[in-house]
Amino acid sequence: MNELTDQEWFWPALAVVVGLPVLLLVLTEVHAFLVRRSSSYAKPVVLLRNYVLPLLALLLLIDQVDGADVDATWTRIIATVFGFLIILFVLSGANAVLFGEARAGSWRERLPSIFVDLGRLVLIVISLGVLFSWVWGTDVGGLFTALGVTSIVIGLALQNAVGPIIAGLLLLFEQPFRIGDWLDTAAARGRVVEVNWRAVHIDTGNGLQIIPNAMLATGSFTNLSRIQGPTFNSIATLQYSANDAPGMIASTLLEVARDLPLRNPRLDATVTDLGEAKYKVTVPVSAPAHEGPTRSTLLHRAWYASRRAGLHLDDAEYSLDGERDLVAAEMATIAPRLHIGTEDTEMIIQNSKVLQYCGGEVILRAKTVADHMLFIVTGSVALNVPTEDGGELGVGDLSAGEYLGMTALTRQKVIAGAHAVVDTTVIAVPRATLDPIVRRNPGLAQRLDEAIEVRRRLAGEALSQS
């Protein structure tokens, strides 16, 4: 053993044999890090890893051989170079065969790259030892013995530090989650954006949480992206007054949930009566990222919908003072344009109600029969027609002073649906109030018929151009 270590070439060769695989391993991790961030430095790192470092190591080994007490013929030098290239070729081919076309879900596809790199390190050390033993007649048995004993000593000394790392590597091999999955852990809840041999990076929406693999391996967590059912759920609990009718509450909340933009259209929302005037609304969504926004939108729209339905969300009391004044002021502007007399105007004021919609809420649904005619007081309303593929086409916008829902008088289905662009206030006039007014006023009926035809023409043009 002492004769081996006393050789001038021993320590430089040992540095190359051990240092080269370690540097290759480090550069592989650096390259993966740069690729994930689409960095322009990834290509230079590949060049350094695949060509510069191996050729530098080979140059150092040959230089040590030239100074050693051996016959460094060109035949041996060329054989060394050839053997080194064979090692690289075999490693590259084995990697392509085993992992290049791994089937999804197989152990080869799940095997973390760190295990592949460690295996490559071991094979490089053994191959270089065999190469120098075969070409130069070097006794490398003592070298491997020294490396083995040193590894055992270091492993025993660092078992407390290395244990969690091994646990993390085993977690990577099992792969209970992947990049893009949503995790709910004791430390954070969010989407996995990076996984390496040391830690998992989770985007919480308020920053990046770095969780060591060992913490996940020794603890419990929930993978929200691997559910047994077909979807995720966004859940909210709302409290109403005990005097409100449960059936009215349920139908109002279901109507709100139906129109939420992030709801999974393939599944229906549900409302559960929890007792004591509490109701749980469960809305199916397509991804965990939609859970928070869906709940926020649900709570926001539920306030408006509950107020329109006369329900008392959180036992709130709504004052109707000023509504009649608002209707009277608005009708004072609208009635002259529609040639509605004073008596009819007073009838409208007495029987109408003020409704408020938040931005995005559906005011009129296409292909349904409206029971009110709506006059816009403030805000803006967008008209749209449904397409055959389930989408919508914009027809136009209506602003304050305009009206919609004229087909309520003819009992025909609404051609173009309508939703509030921003917070919008409308005056809803019931069909029963408008019917006798229109019969007494043929001019009003004609104007409404003309408005209906204009809306139909706009809807037809939009569909024909789609």
C-alpha cells in the first residue's frame, strides 16, 4: 500500500479519478438548473462538461504517466485515449438504452437523475482503474481498497447528515409528485415549480417556499393534483337569516355558482344545508389554482344575488329607502323618449324594483324567456349570443339609459344574453305592469318591436361572421 501511495503519480491520478466524476455530477446539476430557467449559459456548461473536463483529465493522467517510471510509448498513450473514449461511448449508450425511451410510469422513468449520475460516477472510477491496470500495468487494488475504507469511515461519521439526503433521494425515486403538481404540506401550500436532489421549490403565490426533501420524506403531505375523483372542489360556507326560506337560498346560490367563470362545466355545483341557517356551496373546478379565485368570486357575487332575492346574507338588513326616488328620477328621463304617459309612468314607479349586478354577473340568459324589462341606470352591459361549440360571440354593449329584455312582452326567448361589464344598476319592470301600458300605446309597441328586430339582426350578423 505504501509503495503505491509513494508513487509520484498516485495523488494526481487519485484527484482525477475522484474529482472528474464529482465535477461531472455538479455540472450536470448546474446544467439542469440553467435549462429550467432557459439560460443562455446552458450550452457553455454542456461544452465544459462533455469535452473540456474529460480531455483535461486525460491530459493530466498522461502527463503523470510521462513522469512515472514506466515505458510511455505512443501505443499506450493511444490505447489510453481510445479506452477513455470507449468509456464515454458505453456510458452514453447505456443512458440512451435504459432511460432515453423510458415508458411513462416505469421505474426507469421515475428514477431521479441524481441516481443516474451517481451510477455514472462509480462506473467511471471502476473503468479508469481497469483501463490503467490493463494498459499501464498499474496495481489499482490498493487504490480501490483505500477508497472503500475511506467511504465507510466518512459514511459513519456523517450518517446523521447523510441520512436525510438519502431519504430525500428515495422520495425522488418514489415520485409521489411532479413539477406542476399542487402540494399541501405542513410548511406551505402551492404548486411545485422545481425538484432537485436537495429540496422542492413550491410557489405559494406569495413567494417561493424551499422545502428540503428529507422533511417531505419523513412527514406527511397531500398531493392535490392526484385526486381519485374527476375534479377539485372550491368550498365556501355562508350564513343567512333564520327567517329566509331555505329553498330560495339554495336556488339563489346555485344560480350564482352556475355562472362562475372557473367552474368545471362538466359538473354541477351543489348546495348543502348545514343547519342553523348555514349553507355550504361546493363548486367543481379544474385545478387547485382555481380554488381560491372561485371562492372569492362566489362570495362577491353572492352578496349581490342575495340582495336581489331579498335574502339576508350574514343577517344583513337592506334599506329600500331611496329606491322609489331612483326609479322616479330615471323614469322621468325614459318615459318621454318612449312616449309613456304620466299615469303609466306612475304605475311603473310603483311596481318596479332596483337590481344591482357586479361585473361579470349574468343579467339575462340567452334562449330563456324574460319576465322583466330592464332599464339601465348606471354601468355597462355586454350582449352576446351563444355559438354551436358552446362559446359566445359579442354583439354589442349597452350603457345607461338603454334597455333590454323587450321579448318579455312577446313571451319569446331572449336571442342575445347579457352580462354586466362593471357594477351595474337596472330598473326591472314586470311583464304584468308593461302589458296594459303597451296595449294602450301602439307607438310604444312599435318601438319595442323595432328594437327587437335590431337585436336579432346584430345577433345574426355576428353568427354569420363567426
